[in-house]
Amino acid sequence: MTLSDITDAQTARPRHTFRSVFPVLALCWLAVFFDGMDVNIYGAVMPHMLEDSGLGLTTSIAGTIGSWTTFGMLIGALTAGNITDWLGRRPILACSVALFSLGSALCAVAGSATVFSAGRFIAGLGLGGLMPLCLAMVMEFAPPRRAALTTGLLMTSYHAGGMAATALGLTVAPSFGWRWVFWAGVLPAVITVPLLLKLMPESPGVLLSRGDRKGADRVADRYGLPRPTPVASPAAGARGRLDAVRALFRPESRWATPLLWVASFCGLLLVYGVSTWLPTMMKASGYGMTSSVSFLLVINGGGIVGMLIAGRTADRFGPVRVSAIWFTLTGRGAAAEVAHAARSDLRRRGDHRRLAVQRAGDGVRHLQRPVPGQ
């Protein structure tokens, strides 16, 4: 390639803006939308499943199934990150979507809690692999100085998917049964997988790490990205993965890494705990079925607003400050929710006691009533 060819290629390439990378962001948004829908479906229909005597589900078994889902997500995240070196991000993204769609299909036909658990574990494998890969793609393609906003836009899709799952739980489950809600979870395989395989580009950094310099430059030029360098691209093989782990504990990041792990642990514990148990907890506190499931709609709607505000402000004031503020707000919101649930529980117990006393008094008055003819 001559100097004039390089100049012509650089002149023809688009500017690195949201418009130039929109196809990648849109595909990742769609994939994470179905991710959020699948994660929240279980919590949205759990009250209906607990009432299905044929499945044999109890609250303790339901909790175990939720743990199998998150365990599958752990395995999926670790596995997807390793095999990306060999297969690339695009096929692993498509396989992740196909996996959690397969898990939803298995849940839809499950005749026992054991089969349903297997379906949720398979779904967890796909869910765990999808999210980190989509985040990596979005961060790589994000416009300059817009990484936080781009990530916030991506994560709105998770909460939009949660709202879709809630809508299915409110409309489909009462009329047609909870199984049809899981059949809706098969749609990602039909809609998203073909689009990912046809339209999603491969990561330029991954292409370069696999020795495909021309392919990496071609993708970078097409979307207006800076051409990747060996330093910026991930190293392939076991040595590269080991170096990546060591980099997390270098002097400049040895404290940031465990703090981020703790923050992520607490955030994910809250997100997945709420998405699984909030409707059931609200129903146990005395709310009706519709109101209990609607709480998921409200909390995911708040998540969309929060993501948009946080993404915008983090690009301006820095992600560390904004994350600290958002965790503080989340903690106060969770504390208020716990206090409200405790008050509702005390009120319900008080009502039960008053009812018991009233019934006891009625019984005593009935015994003291004179018998006719005596």
C-alpha cells in the first residue's frame, strides 16, 4: 500500500461519531434488551409458578433455581472471555443469545422443577457470556470522550427488557399461563442471532490479536475508529490472559480492582435479587398480584432514567464520583424499601392479631349466649 492509498483511505473514512458506529450500538442494545427480558422473566412469573401445583415449586426451590441461574452466568462469563481469543466476539455473541433462548424453551416445556432448573442454568450460561462481550464491543466502538454515555445508553436496554418482561408477566401469564412467557424468551434466537451474524462487525482489536492486520484496519476504517495497535489489542493465548489478570494488580490499580469487584458484587446482588424476588416479596406483604409484578416495571423505568443521567454526567465529572453518588442513592432507596416492607409486615401481623382477638371475643360471646328453653 502506497502513501497515496493510505491518504485516500483516511480521507474516505467517516468521522468517529455516534452515527458512524450506530449499527454496532443498535445490535448490542437489541441483544442486551433480550438479556434483560430473560433475567426479569423469572421474577415476573414466579408468583404464578408458585401457584402451579403441577410444577411442584416452593419458595426454597425457587431460590435455589435463581442461584443456578447466576452460577450459570458466572461460568458463561468466564468461558466466553477465554474462547473469544479463538473464535472472535461476533460468533460468541450469537451463541450466547442462542443459549439463553434455548434455556427459555426448556423452561417453557419443563414438567418438573429439576428440568426447569436445568433450563435456567443453560440460560445463565448465555446471559453471562453476552453482557461482558457487549460492553467490550460498545467500549471499543464508543466515540471519543463518550464512553460513559455510550455504556449508559447500552444499559438502558437491560431495563427496557425488564419492563418488557414485566408487561408479559402482567398480560400473558394471567391469561395464557406462565409457560407462554418463557416461549417469548425464544424470540431472541429468531430475531437477534441472524442480525448479529449478518451485520455485527468483528472487533478490530481481536482481529489484530489473531494476526489479521488487514481485517482490523478494514473494520476500523469502515466505522471511523482509530486503527488498533499491538499495544491496544488483547494478547492471544494463555500468556495473554495471564498478563491481563496481572495487569489488574499493578501498583496503579491494585486498590481499584478489589473496590470495583466489591461494588460490582453489591450492585449485581441488588439487581438480580430484586428482579427475582421483588414481586413475590410484595405479594407476601399483602399487595395484589398485579401490583406486586408492577413494582418491577417501576424499578426498571427508574433504571432507564438513572442510566441516561449517570452516563451523561459521568463523561463530564468522571465515573468515580458519579458512581459513588449513584451507589449512595441506591443504598438509600433500598433502605427505604426494606423499611416499608417491615412496616407492611408489622401492619399485617397486627391486623391478624386483631382479627384473632375479634374471633375469640365472638366465640366467648357465643358461649355466654343463653340457650333458648333454659
